[in-house]
Amino acid sequence: MNRKLRSKIYPMWIALPGALVYTVFFVVPIIIAFFYSFTNWNLDRMDSPQFIGLRNFINLFQDEVFACSIFNTLLFAFTTTLFKTVTGLLIALVVVKRFRGNSIFRTLFYLPCVLSCMIVGLLFTGILKQDGLVNNLLAAAGMGQLARDWLGSYGTAMFWIIFIEVWMWAGFSMFLFISGLNAISGEYYESAQLDGASPWQQFCHITLPLLAPSFTVVTTLNITGGLKVFDLVYSLTGGGPGFDTQVLSTYTYRAFGMGLLGKSSASALLLSVGVVIITFLLNRLLKSREIDV
């Protein structure tokens, strides 16, 4: 075997273990879920699932809880993406500058990202419950009339779920924006200053356009993570009160826990397809707005 042919084959052997793991743990389960989503597979017919066509999908779209979970998923994904992107950019604009303690602030803002979502959810559950830290602080400040079960109603529960998600992951967006800001040549700003451009004009006409690739990455990752959210919602509210804060992942998990394996497979398939379509369209839209330097 000559050297040229060997150089072409060698990278394939390196990628083979990763491709094998990806196939076994991602591709194969998706294929299996696709097959069983068209059956009435459940705990009563583990060995003899029957083909029922689109009945699982029809039942899903007739389920009010499923419709609520779609709304909550989209609300969570787009709201958290907006706030994580804006917050991450604002923090990046501050900490990208050199000053004493710069690295400490970067670490503090990024620290929530390395915490387990389940642990964070359990901690905030204790903080937000009826006799939790928030209500005790309100009582100590003489505002006990404002105390409530913050996870006991839809409005406050969704607010805190979104707030905690933004608090956890804004630091991740910050680091991606810092990378983009560091890649912008200082010559652009020097030329703009010579032309009399104000800091706001420099931000609008230099920083934002040249950060377009960073916006693409940040937005795509955040929207994908938001659509697939599970652990934070599950640990904070479990989809409650009632089914008010149910999202697609917790709806699928609940159906699976009830033994409705065919229905849960159909729900998981719809979630996967939705994530792929939304991510693809959004990524294509954002890439079309990038400019070549």
C-alpha cells in the first residue's frame, strides 16, 4: 500500500470508534423509536406490538397536555435564547477588557455552567418553596404578604425556570462572544476613531456585524438546548403544578413512565424532528447574515 493511499485511509480509522459509539447510542435508538412510534407497544404487549399507523401521532395532537408542552417548550427555548444571548454579550463586552480581577469575574460568571442541572434544580426547589429562603427573606424585610409558593403557579414557576436557565448558561454564551470579540482586529476601531465614530456607532457598525458568526453559534446551541430541556424542569416542578410547566421532554418521560412506550416513542420522534428543523432553518438564516472579512 503506497503512502498516498494510506494517508486517505488513516483518518477513517481514527473516526471509526467515534462513529461506532454515535451509531450505537444515537442512530440505532432513533431508528428503533421510529419503528415503535407506529405501534401500540406498551407494558401489556412488550413481546407483541401491533402496527397502528398514525394513531399515536393523532392522539398526541388531540391531547391538551401535549399542546401545552409544545407551547412551554417553544416559550422556554426562545425566551432563554434571547436572554442568554443578550446577557452573555453584555458580560463579554465588559470582561473582554483588561483590568485587575478580569479572570476572577470570568470564572464567576462561567461557574454555574459546570454545576449539575439536577442539583441546581433541587437547591432552588428548597429556596423557592413556601418556607424557603426567598419567603423567609421577604418576611425578615417586612414584606411577608408577598410570600408564596413560587413554584406553585404557572406564571411564577415558568419565570423561575427561565431565570435559572439564563443564570446557569449566560456565562457559556459569554465565553463564545469573548472569542469572537478577540478575533476582531483593532485596526477597524482605530480607523473608526480617526473618522470620528462614537463608541455606539463602532458597536453597531463594527462589533455587531463582525460578531455574526458568534451569534450563529450561540443562538444555535442555545435554541437546541432549550428545545431539549428536561432536567431543570423535572427537578424544579416535575412538569407541575398539574401539567402547567410540562415540556416535550418531560411529557415523553411521563408517557414512558406510564408504560405507553409507543406513544412516548412518537413524542420523542416529534421532538427530534422539531429540533432538527428549527435548528437547520435558524442556522441557515443566521449564516446568510454573516459577512466575509
